[in-house]
Amino acid sequence: MTAAPVTEEVTSEVAAGGRRSPLILRNRAFGAVWLGQVLTQAAVRMFQVGVSWWIVAYAVHDARGLASGLFMAACTLPAVALAPVVAAAVGRFAHRSVLRTAAALAGAASGALALWAYGGGLPLTAVYAAALALATCQAFFDPCLTTSVPELVDDADIETATGFELSTQSLAGLGGALLGALTVDRAGVAGLAVGCAAAYAGAALLIASARFRPTGATGATEPTEATVADGVSADAPQRRGLRRILGELPYVRRILVCFTAANLFTTAVFVVIPLYTRSVLQGGGGTVALLEASLGAGALIGAFTGTRVPGRPTVAGAWCLGLMALALAVPGLLPHRPVVAGCLAVAGWCAGAVSVRFVALFQRLVPTADKPGFFAVMQAVLGASLPVASLVFGFAGDFLSPRTLCLVQGAGLVPAALALALLGSRTPEPDAADADSGADTDTDAGHGTESVGGTR
């Protein structure tokens, strides 16, 4: 693969035989985009944590569970409902333009909410509307950035870049959790919205400064601003429909189904944490920050250590889901703050480790031309359970204790773990050796697709 201008600045360092610096330092374009992703996801996570706590502790006195569940559903619905639109936009327009525009619009929405909140009398519906707006922008941002990885790094760095990209969610969970509830306790929703607006504006500026490049590893060219007229690629390859993409990747489709079922129970943790803090631990915003930060710190460690977990991805994923089931259930039996924080850290590590293994595998198995559609589908399929989980667990939280909800979460993950284990035992796993070892051999997307074809 020909070295791209964006990485030429480090050629002399590598040629000299010196130790390679971290990817985000030796590849300035990827570093800028990655930092922009940290800011956007930290902002949306800070908003989610902060508003969830505001609803439970300040805004709603009856039916707190349902109100917080509705809010989390609003935060997750756009990624599912807009999947075809997102896939079309990511495949048609320059990726840098999509990323920059999404961050800028999210900043404008946060700024508008801050002005309204400072004016006083902020209705709950306005907060829900802002949540929808931010989630819509993030629904375009996340799959577009995942699709853009080959435009920012060399093929040999794809897995490393994937680890950095997925660690962003962990950093966002950590930073957003620490700031969200504490900011609401001290500055209200107005201060929360100002912080989000500043983060989005910074992300838009960072992305605007980055240089993207065409990808040529598989003979396909992704749309970039250098090859786009009026924002539309003239030579874009013919892309298949969303249904056909998953239809021709049965192995990948089954994995996504397993994790969609698991998400019905794992993502409920964001509804359960505020309810558990108020009703069981009798804590405040600092306790919410501690629990959310524990989850985020665990996921951050998992994102960087996931490639070291032994075994094929399906086997490792099944064990991680089983461990996560135990970690989410224990707080239902031992309601002590250190125990709960430790269990959430373990659950976060499992989530981060699983994400790295499977997203890196998908980067190799999915053809370049199909990646915009596939990653939009992946986000939609995995996210389809999020609104349902938020509403169901939120509504149940008004009738069941948070400790019971923890036990339900743990029990619900067991069938998903078993299904993933059975999938690994019955289905030949494509490129398992490469995925397990993190090797850079046979990383061409076309070759990965050949392997998938062998499982049909």
C-alpha cells in the first residue's frame, strides 16, 4: 500500500529504526479526528448522564423511572430510525464534511438549549427535543468516523486505530460521567449545555483541520473533498442495499443478533444507575459520577486490552458476556458502594474488550464500498434494543426496586452468552487466526470477504 501524505511526516522516524510513537502522535490527521470524537462523545455522554440525574433528582417527582426511560429512548432512537439516511449520506458526501457538519449542528443545538435554560422555565419537552437533536447528529458522526478510518491510517494501523476509536466511547463515558451529574448539581442544565456546546465547537474545528485521503487498498475510492464536486462523489462505486449487505454476511449477521439481544440488558444500566443511586445508596451527583466513571474506566481499559484476550472472537465474546452478567447481577445482592463501583468497572471492561475484537474483525470482513452502509446498519441493529430497554427498564423502575432490576440484567445476559458460544462452535470463523493474534497479514477487505463467503 502506498504511503499517504498524511503519514509521510513519520517515515524518517520508522526508517531510522526508532521505536514508533503512538498512532495519535505520529498521524496528526487521525489524532485530530480522534480528539474531535472524544469531544463529541464526551459531550453527548455528559448530557445524557447530567439530564438523567436532573430528571431523577430535581425535575420529576412521580414516575421518575418512566421519565428517565423516555429520555434515554430519545437519546438512542435516531441511530435506529435514521440508519438508511445515515448510510446514504456517509456513502455520498465527503466524510470530513459530514463529521464537521454534525459536530457544528450539535454545538448549535446545545447553545440554543443553554440560552433557553438561562432564561428560566425550561420544560421537560425542550430537554427531550435537545436530546433528539444531539442524538441525530451523533448518529451521523459515529458510523462516518468508523468508515473514515482507512482514509486516515495505513492498513497496518487499522486495528490500532480501531482500538483508539472505540476507546473514545470509554473516555467519553469516563469524562462525561464525572462532569455530567456534578455539573447539574452546581450549574443546572444551563451550565451543562454550555459545556456541551464548547466541546462540539472544538470538535468541529479539529475535524476541519484534518486531511483525509482516498483509500486504494481494494481498488475502491472513498469520497473526499478533493474528489467531490458540490459535495457529491462522481466516481463512487455502486453500493449494495442495506438488506443485501447483511444478507450476504450471514456470520456477521448472527453476531449482530446476539449482541442486539445482549444490549436489551446491558444498556439498561444507564437507566438503573440514577435510580440505584437515589433509592438504594441514598447518594447524590458525586455517587452517580463515581459509578458512571467506574463503568467508563473499565471500558477504556478493555478497549486497549481487548486484542490480548485469547480465543476466537465468538468464544472470547461469550466468556465476556458471561462475566458481565455476573458483574451486573452482584449489585442486586450486595448494595455497597465499593462493590457496585467494582462490578461496573468489570462490566465496562467486558464491553470494551468485546467491541475491539468484533469491530476490528468487521473492518477486515466488510468490503470498502459496503462499509458506509454496513456500519450504519451495525449501529442501527445494535441500537434497536436501546429505546426498548430504556422504556422497559424505566417503566419497571417505578414498580420494582433497582436491586431487582440488577438481577434481571444479569439473568438476561446469560442466553445471549450461550447463543454466541454456540455460534462459535457451529460456524467456521473467518480469519480467526488474524483476529486473535492481531496480525496484520491478509488485512485486505476483499480477502476478508472471501473468507466470509466460505461460511455461506
